[in-house]
Amino acid sequence: MSESTAPAAQLWNLPNILTMLRIVLVPFFIWFLLADNGAEGIWRWVAVLAFAVAIYTDKLDGDIARKRGQVTDFGKIADPIADKLLIGSALIILSALQELPWWVTILMLVREVGITVLRFVVIRYGVIPASRGGKLKTVLQTAAIFLYLLPLSTVAPWLGIIALIVILVALLVTLVTGVDYIVQAIRLRAAVKAGPS
């Protein structure tokens, strides 16, 4: 296999295709959630389903990549970007529908955009993979968003309280892991500039 075809083969593996599928699902999810102005009807359930499918592909692509040894630099970068597009759009729409406080969304988005920019700034020194804390953050964010998306407020009003608690915990973890990524980036840059010992 030539050097020119090797990167293409790595790009078009199943984990990366699932990641790209998750990105493609984002505009559909947004449309479903905005249909009927977010009312608790059939489109809201379709939005819940689209979100659940997208989140499942996130778990699936990671499992397959590790099992088959198909972890690539593209996947390390594209996977968190796909997560941020999905989660970010959900946060913005939920806030626009006045179901989630804007200050929560703004803090989370500032952190997510900031860390994404940081990853690209330091990419010449190396790739910063998702940490365990970052993965916990994603789990908490998706759990909270899923609770907010469920159209059950009329039959289970207590669900809103649980969703708020989970999103606040997710916000705390989001900010703490953001600081951790900054520290990782500084250490990575310092290690590369120092050169081999």
C-alpha cells in the first residue's frame, strides 16, 4: 500500500464513519427539536430518539476503535468536535426554548470552544486525547440533556429538578476538566520545547 492511500484507509474506518455520521445527525436533531416550537409532541420524541442514536454512536465508535486498534489522530480530534456540536446545539436550543438557563449554556460553550481552540493551537506539539474527566463530563452533560429533552414535564414535574441537579454537576466537572486540559497543553508544549532528555 502506498503512503498516499494509507491515510485514506485510516480515515475511512468504521469508528471515523460513525463519528462523521454523528456530525451529520446534528442538523436533523436541531430541526426535530425546533419543530412545533419544542412542544411535547411527536417531534420532541423524534428529537429524543435522534439524540439517543447520536450518543450511542459516540460509545460505539470508541469501543470499535479500541477493540480493532483503529484509533487515529483524526478520530481523536473529530470525536470530541462531534460531541461538542451535538451537545452545544442541544444546550443552545434548550436555552432558546427557555427550558435551560442561558448562563449554564454560555459557561459550558465558552469552555468547550476554548478547549477546542486550544487543541488546535497545540496540535503541532501533539494531540491531547480526551481524559477520563473529559469523558465523565460528556456522560454527565448527555445525561442532563437527555432528561431535559424528555417530554414528560406534565406527568413527572420532578424530572426538571433532577435534570437541573445533573446539569449543575456537569457544569462543575466541565469547568474543572477545562483547567486540566490547559495544564496538559502547557506540559505538552514544555516537553516538546525541552526536547529529548
